[in-house]
Amino acid sequence: DNGELGTVEYHPKIKKIHEKNNRRIKEIIAEVGWPGIDLVGEDGAEAAWLIVQHAVLDTDFMKSCLPLLEKAVANKQAKGRHLAFLHDRIMTMSGRPQKYGTQFDISENGEVTSLPIENPQIVDKLREEIGLESLAERTKQMQEIQNERIKNRTK
């Protein structure tokens, strides 16, 4: 609320939380494999994915989770969108184009644009297959969220 998070590259409080979460999810995965829906419920599976999705301090760990998540999705133990987001996050963090168009950038003037996409001609088909809305719909949603943030900052 006080704007503190936007003042540094990677806020120490957030870093500490991510480090703690990363340690714990690594323990869980080592013990039981990917924590799927049958084991931990939808909320637990969502939490596991969110922790891995934000494990940006350990990209090797993120990459090691990708095949586990692929298998979980194939076995209906995780949501397809989780796989799309993790895949794209890994790709964009390594400077490569994304597959599903889940990662965005925001310009200084607040314009939301998708980061480079590997195959833009078929991205909407891939998004549909994995359970995501079209890229145009998602871009519009992201722009609306950004516009609201800008509006709230100027109040």
C-alpha cells in the first residue's frame, strides 16, 4: 500500500518469502513428487504452482519442475494453464520466445504488450487447447488491470 515494493529491484521481504517457500516446496516435491489435485486439493495444487512460478531465484529448479507439471497435467492432477505459465516464464527468463503468450511487459506509459511469442500464428489455438482465453482477450484484461493501477496511483 505504501509503494515500498516498487522502490527496489527485488524487495528483501519478498525475496525472504520466496526463499522460504522454495525450500519447502523442494522438500515436498522430493517426498511426494508434484503435489497434484488428488493429494493436496485444487487450492494446494494452485499454491504449489504459484511457488514454483515465482521461484525466480532458482531457475534450474523451475526447469526441473516442468516435466513433473507436464505429467501432472496429463494425469489431470494440475491445470493446463499452470503448465503454460511455467513454460512461458522459463522461456522468457532465458531470453527465448514464449509458446502460450502468458508473459507480458508494461511500457513506461502503461501499455501492456505480450513478450515475444514463438509461433504467433497458432498461439490462440495453443491457448485454447490448454484452457486459456485468446491472447487478445488476455491482453485486454491485463490492460484493464494496468489502467486501474494507474488510476489508483493518481488518486
